[in-house]
Amino acid sequence: MEKQITATALRQNLFNILAEIAETQESISIFNSKINKSVVIMSEDEYSAIEETLYLLSNPKNRDKIITGMETTYDKTIEFNWRNA
């Protein structure tokens, strides 16, 4: 988490903070000193990306294929022609 602000700072500048989150796609942690805990605000796009990643990795076969693909070097790949598929 790159940025942390207080609940008071959030209340004082809510619109600008929400606009910044939407623009930068960075989440912001809001710390509440009364309960000594934080919550996170993030853009909908970022949240959707996290949900999709969790969904894709929740299936063990799919997760293994993704990991194998990430470990495959470019020289071991083959060219695929989508027009002839």
C-alpha cells in the first residue's frame, strides 16, 4: 500500500481523493486511530482485476497452466496464426 491517510483527511477531501484513486488506479489505506485499524479504497477496475485473478487461480488446473505459461521462455513458444484457427 503506497499511500495511507487518516479518516479525517478523507472526510476533508473525499471528492479529490476518489478522483485520484480512479485516475491513478492506486489504492489508498484509511487509518482509524480510534480502533487502530485500516480500510482500503480502490478503483472498481483494480477490484475487478483482483477478483478475476483470484477466480482464475482458484482452479488448480488453470493455475498450473498459468504458472507453466509464465515460466515458459519465449524461445520455447510457437507462433499461432489466429486466422487459420
